[in-house]
Amino acid sequence: MGYRVVVAGATGNVGREMLNILAEREFPIDELAVLASARSTGDEIEFGETGRMLKVKNIEHFDPTGWDIALFAIGSEATAIHAPRFAQAGCTVIDNSSLYRMDPDVPLIVPEVNPQAIDGYRAKNIIANPNCSTAQMVVALKPLHDAAKIKRVVVATYQSVSGAGKAGMDELFEQSRNIFVGDTAEPQKFTKQIAFNVIPHIDKFLDDGFTKEEWKMVVETKKILDPKIKVVATCVRVPVFVGHSEAVHVEFEDEISAKQAQSILREAPGVMLVDKREDGGYVTPVEIVGEYATYVSRVREDPTVDNGLALWVVSDNLRKGAALNAVQIAELLGRRHLKKAA
């Protein structure tokens, strides 16, 4: 016996990826509804590569009563309207927006890192999915934290345009084409030209000079992994379509060598270690599109601090950074609490 599952925001990048992953992982579904805004109502969308077409329904008119799980990828504004409505009707919401992440009554979950935190979901019947850049970083850091206790993290991200949705991907494509033919490449979605450029600015600026994306990495890492860890981030948009990369510098309380870290990461859940000290012996974003794992390369000791390591971390942001993590949360919820499926 399976679940009655809703995917809200099914026509967007993350929503489509959620459908793909539900199909790939053979999530136990008795009934599936795909929702979007009024402008997409009546469109048809394929469920993974099953050939099964589903008609998109208007989320405004959808009654969630009797449905078990809703995977939300509709942004904070719409989530504020619909998540409480679904949750109150008894449908557990797994939300990909930032709206509920720091709510103390809402678990913020990465299943490989803090699965036990899901036990608090009944307070609001909502579970939050972390920011894409946070999710992949904590998957890599968790096993190292367990081994040597992390004190401080300094991270620079190299985030793909798909993190800004379809409009971001379209802008990179259009600007690249325009530059090749000698046309102008005026920014629309981003604050500056993204083609053949990098932009050290993701989300809004805060009063302290950091951006909201950088703030998210700090507070979410603390909530998921350990509130005592100090984190500083610089988040950069780069001209890559899919896949976020991170240069992560970690300071530990206890001594840990690069060799020990490699051994730990090699066995860690959700991590794939690819670390050969030779040309090409590392992973780049184009190689991991469509993959489930968080890839770690270039593990080395940082000589500038005691007990320091430096890592290169890469993951498909539409998968582990969003859709895959949401489906893994649904699987965890089923195993620990709903237990309807055989």
C-alpha cells in the first residue's frame, strides 16, 4: 500500500525533478496529483520517464483532505498561503522554499545528517528542505564533524544559474548566444552579465554586507549540524547551467589528517569521494548532472590553521540541493512515522 502524493510547482525545474526522482526511486504511490498556478492549469506533464501523462491542477482550488504528503516547490509567497492549509488538512508538507527553515517548530532535514530531527514534524505538520548550497555542504561535513568536531567553516560557493530557476538558465543561454553573434547581453534576471562572468551576489543584501544566501548557509548549517559551528560564506553565481561547487575550508577541534578524512568520506552515506592527485582526478559540475551523490575532491591539509582541512564539494543542485532531498525526506517520513507502504 502506497501514499497519496502531491507535487506542487510541478511545472518548474525543481517540481519536474521531483517527479523524475519519485519515479526513479519507485516511491510507493497510490495516487499522484500535480499542481501549479492558474496559468499552467490543464497542461500535461510526464511522470518521470514512465510515459504516464498527468494533467496539472490549479493549487488554488485543490482540496488536500485525504492526501498524505505534499512536496512543495512554489516559492515562499505561495507557500505561506498553501502550506498551512495543506498541513491543517492532514497532508504533511515538505517545503523547498526558505519560509519555514528557521522556524523552531519546523524540522530542517538532510536525511544523511539529522534524520532524528524529523520526529518533531507534528508541531506544524511541515518539514523544511534546506538551501541547495547548505544541503551538499553538510552531507560532506557531517562524517568529519562526528570524527573530529568542527569549530569553523569558511566556504566560497560557485553556484549554477539553475539555482535561479528557468529564467536564470534562459538568461545564460541567451547572453552566450548574443555575445557570439555580436549582440548585446543585457542582464534581466541577474544584476550583471552572467555569460563568461561571475557575480558575487545571490539573493538580497543584508545590513551587515552579507547576502541572504550567505546568511542561509550560516544559520542552516548551525540548525542542521551544530549550533556551535562558526560559518562564513561568500556565495557566487557562475556561468554553469546545473551543479553547485564549493571550496570549503574547515577547522577542527581535534587532529585529523587528509588521509583520515578521505577514509571517512569514502564510507560516508550520500558522499562519493573522487580524489586523485593528478590531472582530472577531481569532479566538476558537468560530470555530476543527474547524479544523487555529493562529490568530494581535493581533500588536503590546511597549513594556515591547526587541525585544518580544505575540500572541493560538488553536487547537482536540482537533485540533492532540492528535489532529491525532498523525496528522501518523504522516504524517511514514511519509514519513521507514516508506515503505510509495504
